[in-house]
Amino acid sequence: MIKAGDIIFVRGTSIISKIIRFFDAGKFSHVCIAISDTHILEAQYFRRVAIKPFYYGRKEIEVIDLGLDEEQKRKTIQVGLSLTGIWYDYLQLFYYVLKKIFRLKGRNFLNNPNNLICSELISQILLAIGFISPHEKVQDLTPNQLYNFLNNLCETRGKCHTDNYNLKSNN
């Protein structure tokens, strides 16, 4: 079902997931990356960045296969291992709430460069392995913004594949 380098977008069902989707205005509340066919790397609230067994159900995910080559997959694992143990960036989430309420524009001034949210973790890995270039604006992306960015990039490059496992459309 998954393989190293796949980007897994998750539509969680917890109250926190619903709040994230509300403020992010999209269908996903989380994103992680597969580092093998059985394990993922993720930044998740209340935890540090960690490698975990894949545990999401088919009805709550959409997988984007970026068509990474073997070298990029190897680097994904290396970079992922180097990022384990980093704390979650709660202030960055708080900024997204402020942004929605006060209609703020511009860069996230609460983003702590030493901490990561899930979409930031994926962006850093994709930059490090050369899948995206430094001039592409991937800083401060939410899970849904990252999803849209990657889908647009995949359409342009024509080598990605998306598996939508009958993701429910209701909120």
C-alpha cells in the first residue's frame, strides 16, 4: 500500500483534527511520509518527530507517490532520521488561528525554526532531497496548502500518482 517516499495526507477524526481542518479550510489535518512499506515519519502534536509503524486506515488517507528515484528515497530516510526528536511547533499552529481570525497576511512570525509541524517536516525533507528547489515557497505551508502545492507540482511534472482510498467527503 505505501512505500518509501510516499506522502500520506490524513483526515483525522479527533476533535483536534477537526479544529485543524476548520482553521486550515481543507480536508486534511495531518501529513506524514513513508520511510518504508511499514513505517512512517511524522511530526504530531504532543510528541516529538518520530518513526512509527503505519497505523492509518484506508478511509482516512490520500497517498501521493512522488515518483522518487532510489537515491531520493535513500536520502528521505537519512534526512528523516536526522530530524527525529524535534519538538512540535505549537506556536506555529497558534499563528494559523490568529491568521484566520484576524485575516493576517505574510510570513508566520511565530514559527520557531527549531520546532516542526507535520507539513513543515515534509517540506524540509523534500527540499533536502532535491525534490523541490529552495526558491519554491514552501515555508509555513499547512497540510492542505502542501497538498495543493504537491498536486500542482505533480501535474506540471507528470510523474506523480495519487491514491485516494475513498476518502469520506463529509466534515
